[in-house]
Amino acid sequence: MVARSFSQILASHLVILIEVFLAESLDELGHASPRLSSRLEVESDLDGEMPCKSFVPAASESLKDISICVAILFVEGERINLTISRSSLLSFCGKVEEKMVTKVVDLRSDTVTKPTEAMRAAMASAEVDDDVLGYDPTAFRLETEMAKTMGKEAALFVPSGTMGNLICVLVHCDVRGSEVILGDNCHIYIYENGGIATIGGVHPRTIKNNDDGTIDIDLIEAAIRDPRGELMYPTTKLICLENTHANTGGRCLSVEYTDRVGEVAKKHGLKLHIDGARIFNASVALGVPVDRLVQAADSVSVCLSKGIGAPVGSVIVGSKNFIAKAKRLRKTLGGGMRQIGILCAAALVALQENVGKLESDHKKAKLLADGLNEIKGLRVDTSSVETNIVYVDIEEGSRTTGEKLFKYLEERGILLMGGCSSRMRIVLHHQISASDVQYTLSCFQQAVKGVQNEMDN
């Protein structure tokens, strides 16, 4: 017979346990995780009610009366029967239940990655020297490699992307009261504490970002100040772009678009800076070499601790003259550090090992986006998922909120950035496995159902 109450229990934990088990098994063998449907049929000799009050109930309590069950999975349309004895079921559930309690899938950002063993070994053996009095040899290696990779004359290691962007803006806008044109939804304008204004005296002139992260080129040109009005207006010195564009979901700016903005800048005697925190993600997604992607830029900031997973730092690149000025500003801002080769050694490993993993990150983000979009009550614009960032919208009338889902998921080890009540952000990175994606999908599905059931009650 079909035990309806038992099916409800399976919906609460067995679906997740079996999906994770299959995904991890296939992952270890080098196969892609299966796309499992939510349809699950169960046959059991159990008769009677077995209400499930928690997401992962104690296996021994919830399943104590079961002697045998048959779980029928539908994997990509193919029916698979799993006959599970009571003892095997209890043992399996107990082990996975313990694992699930301690399992953490950190999707807050790609900045949360831990240094790999190779990074730690490189840091421990790094050749170092005082980078303020002279230069640190490992930092010099990193800077030389980054300048070559980005197609620029020189490079400079800085503690953070925020400092990198600030230095670049201040080098280009060397007179207080200068103006920079940038998107109204970009990182420099929203998330960097207004540093270009408070520290540099640079006036931001914002233009609406489109859904793909671009800014209309005719609007950029229209925003450039007429030099004849310098008595009353700020002087336009710089245009800033962001690639990938985080707040629009990691969208990529094409090389054609970037070249056109560069042409506008040159036409008006301006400089072009690219906030390339995830520029390697853009390069991989577009299939365009990174040096070609930033060819039109006078300066680029590249975050080492986001997409490519180094523990600390960013690098800014540009001409030799630009970097000489940038180095002085780095010291002024407190960013001159001593034996920084310890940090740069890890970044060199990240460049060698992790750039090649970005394509896999993007595929897993797409897989996750597709799966989330199939869950009733959630919506993902899957066409906008180009790299490693996924935005999940909670549909109106779904009887749930972002805050409740956030809490429900956090209790099960799924960590997300809190914030908007109707939208959640997910960021993939190289330390998220295929089984982590499957587990996350299962937890989201159960979370949506669980929150809706709570509200019904």
C-alpha cells in the first residue's frame, strides 16, 4: 500500500538524504549530479499516522515502526527503485542526519573561500622582503604576472578592492572638485562608503544602469560637462564601468560595448577605469581574453579574493606613470605593507589553479538557478545568470518572505546574505560542489513548503 503519511516524512528528509547521497556518489566518480524531480513514491508496510514536525526529525524516532520501504525515484525520466530495509534506513538516515546538522554551504559571497592547501604551502615558503623600503620579491612576481595578463605596463598590489578603486579614481581625478561618471547601481557608488567624495573630493555623477549592467552610451556622452561651464560645474575627468556587474546578477559587459565607451572617453579627453572585481569571470563567460576585454581601459582593479578565491587583496593595473602615482597614494591611505609576499604567494596559486575553475562555477550557478526557478513561489530570471551570481525573487502571493526563508535555510546550514524581504542573492565559488548545489535545491524546496505550512497553521 502507499503510506501517505510516510510520504510526507520523506518530503521532509528522505528526499534530501537520497538526493545528497546520489549527488555525492556521482560527484566522487566525476559525473554530473542528476537532476532529480520532486516526485517520489514510497511503498511501506507502515499503517497509521506519522506526523513530521521538524525538517530533519530524529531518524530513530520517526522511522522506528518501519520494517521495509521501497523508494521510487524518477531521475531524468528514468524510474529507479530503491529497496531499503529498516536497519539500512536507520543507519543511513542517522549518518546523513548527523552530517546534515554539521554541513554548511556558504553562498553569501565568493569572498568566503578558505585558502587551499597549495595556497597555505606557498604562503609558508614565500620569499619576502620589505615592500615599503624596496620591494617584496613575491609581490613583484604577482604584479609582473598581473600586468602581463591584463595587457598593461605595470601593476600594484593593494589590500582591498575598495582601496584599489579609490586609488584609481584619485589618480585620474587629481584635482578636488573633479567629476566621475558612473552607474547608479555600481559598487563604487553604493558599497565603498562614499570614499571618492569624502576622501578625494571627487563628485560622482550617476547614470541609470540598465538590467545588463551597461550604461547607455548617449547618456554618458550627454553627462560630460562642457568645459566652458567650469566656473559653475565640476570638471568631468573619468568614466567608470563595472565588469562583471554584481548588482545586476554578475552580468558581463561585452568587449564591443567597453570599446565604444573607451572611444567616447578618448574623444572628450577623459580616462576610463574598470572595476574588474570579477573580470576573470567575465572573460571566461564571454570567451574573450582578459587583456582584450580591458584593452580600452586606462586602469583596472582586479579582486583576488572574489572569483579566483585568494584570501586577501586586489591588484590595480595601468601605465608605469599611473602605477607610480598609485603607489604614493597607497602609502597615503595606509596601504603600504611590509612582507606582503605571504599574501601574494596565495594569489599566485589562485591565478594558476582557480581561473580554470570559473567555468564550472558558472555551470553550477546555472544549474542552481534552473532548479530554483522550478520551485513554486520562487522566480529566477535564468537568462540573466551569466556567471556565478544568482538572484532569487519571492513571488507575490507565495505566502512567504525572504526573512523567514533566510532563517529556515540558515538553520540547515545554507548561508545567504540577508537583506531584501522579496529577493535573495546567491554566489557560487570553487569550494561549492555539485552535491552542495543539490543539497541547496532540496533545502530551498523544503524551506518554501515549511514556511508556507507554518503560515497556514
